[in-house]
Amino acid sequence: VSAVVAFSSCNKDNGNDTTEKGAPTIEWPGNTDFDVMDIDENLDASLTVKAPAGIKTFVVEVESAALESVLAGMHITTTTLDLINDDTVIAMLTLASKGTLPTGDKLLNQTEVTFDIASLVNLISALPDVEDGSEHTFNVTLSDNNDKTAAANCTFRVVKDATSAQAE
């Protein structure tokens, strides 16, 4: 039997009726309702991932036109990123996050992980073609060693600083 904890469309569904004891969970302590989060100096993009049976798979699907071109420039030809088994994805994300983003063995079989993507999300605003108000979604899905799953959609909105925009 598989239990799914899903957070989508900026609404949180705890799955209280279907979550079995020991099923994996994804929590966003700084944004418990998984609302759209502005990319600004107060950005909190730290997720707490718990999988009592150990993490088996960890995939992030990126929904962002701006990031698609960045990924392509890093020789990543998909927006569905396997953070445990894809060596190219692991190498590029390790480089881009300066080693702060857990990948590979730092995820595999772990029972609890802090998954903080703030360093990567903050880079979105600096991209040359990103539009003010544009939204960028990261769909995080994991399974545990008992084949139970959890998923969360984390959406971030670009907020350009009005004063720096006037200075340009």
C-alpha cells in the first residue's frame, strides 16, 4: 500500500486520512502552507524531508522557462532531475550550490535531510531573461525503501527591486 503526501497548487494536503505511520513527509517549516514564496532577502527555501524507512529516490522536476536554458547550458537535457542516480545532475548541482545541496549518498537511505534550495533559487532573479513576477516551481518527489512516496510543489516568484530597476 502506498501513501502519498502531496502539496500542490500552493495548497497543503496533509493526507491525514491516508498517511500511514512511517510514510515519508516533506515539510517547509518557513512556509507551512506551501504558498508562493517571493524571492527576496527573506527567502526561506529549506525543506525538511523525513523518510523513516530511508530515501530510495529523490527527483525534482523544474517548471521554469528561465531555468530550462540554464540547465541546457550545464549539459542537462531534462527538467526532471534525479538527485541520487544522475551523475551529471549531481555534479552540476554540487557546483552550483557550492556543495550545500544534498545529492547522491547524502540523500540515499537517509531518514531525515534538510533540503535547502535557497542558494539556487536566489540565482533565478539574477538571470538576464527572467521577468518580474514570473513564477518558478520545483516539484519534489521522493520514495522510501518501502516504496511509499511523498511530493511537494514549491513555487517561487521573482520580485525585482524597484530602485535597482530604475538605476539601470
